Amino acid sequence: MIRGSLFVIAIAGCSAYSPDLPSEPFLCGSSDPVCPDGYACITPAIGSPICSDGSGPGSGSGSGSGSGSCPMSFTGVLASWNLSGEAGSQVSSAPAASAPGLVAGPLTRAPVLITAAGAGSINSSNWSTSPEPDPTRYYTFSITPPSGCALSVTSMAIDVLASATGPATAALGTSTDAFATNVMVSTSAASSPLLSVTNAHGALELRLFGFSASAATGTMRIQNTMSITGAFH
């Protein structure tokens, strides 16, 4: 019994810092680096601080995720794009601003769309004439919260305008469900569609699909300013 106890103590005292470690959490060290690369030191509700790669017990995945591992929290406008000085036919439009720690990608179009001039916008033709969204025809951008943070998105402010023969309908989808759920967006006036993305981790892509055009030569643009609101924690 004594030999067995000494064996357990010896194992507990060994260094756990190896890149080959599995996803189960283990205790943080007492000096830097407290965890190996790819692991974060988090404090669970009960127990000592542990190193985790985000997939093991106590990592914070699921409801209430990110607790103890997100380096910061934020609520408000996550990112915005200002299209007022654009020609319409540009390849992409960079974000004008983003929340501290969040990375916002450029606003761009799907390869199948054709660029079109349109001052103060990003503009395109070759939209679908089908009454259903075409998965190959969309505007897209992505946002990525700080490492370890859970992202929620609640709404957008977007100004979409279609020409007389352009898409009569537009809809927003997100990568959380492979763009299967779509939120309708006006193609004739500025609007603020509501979104319900909660506790997403890593890059989140959003796509604006245009469809029900009466001719492929019709255009649909995103103009003026666009922003997305939510939180990360």
C-alpha cells in the first residue's frame, strides 16, 4: 500500500507540459508558461485552475462557454463597414472599425457574381432568378472573436438596394448552421434584421443572398454603411 501511494505521488509530480497531451484538462503551472502552446489556463467554478485546449471538461464549451478563458468581454457594435467612398465595382471593402480584439474581414462577393459600378456601394449583377436562395450567389464577410471567447450576434444594420430587374428578395445566413436558416432583408430600404447567433467560437461567416431577380442583368448593392451588433465573453 505504501509503495502504491508513492507511485501515485510520483506521477502527480511529473511535468504535464507536453504537446502530445490529450484534450483533458490538467493543472496550470506556477510560473510562466503556465500552459503549453495551444492550451489556456482557466478557472472552473469548482477546483484549481486547469490547462485546456477548449475541448475537454471544464473548457467552457456549451452554455456559459468562455468563462475564465476569454481575455476580455465586449457588448455593442462588433464591426462596421463604410461604403460611401467606394466605386461599387471594387473587389472588396475593408472594415472601417471593429471591437477591441475582434478581427473583421473584408466585405466581398461570391466569384460567380459580376462586378457593377455604383457609387457609395459594393454592387453586382448575375443574381439568381430562382425564388429560392442560390448558395453560389452572395455577399460575404467574417468576424472572429478573441481566442477563447464565445461570440453572440444579435442584429445588423444594412442598406440593400436592388435595381428594377435585380433581386426582389434578400436573406442573411450564417456559418453556424451552414447557411441553412435565412433572415429576410429588404432590397429597397435600410433595415435592421435580427440574428440569433449565440456562443459561437472561432470565425463566423455571414452571407447575404440575393434571389428572385427578373433578369440576370439586374443588380443588387450594399450601400452607405453596414454594421453588426452583439457581444463576446
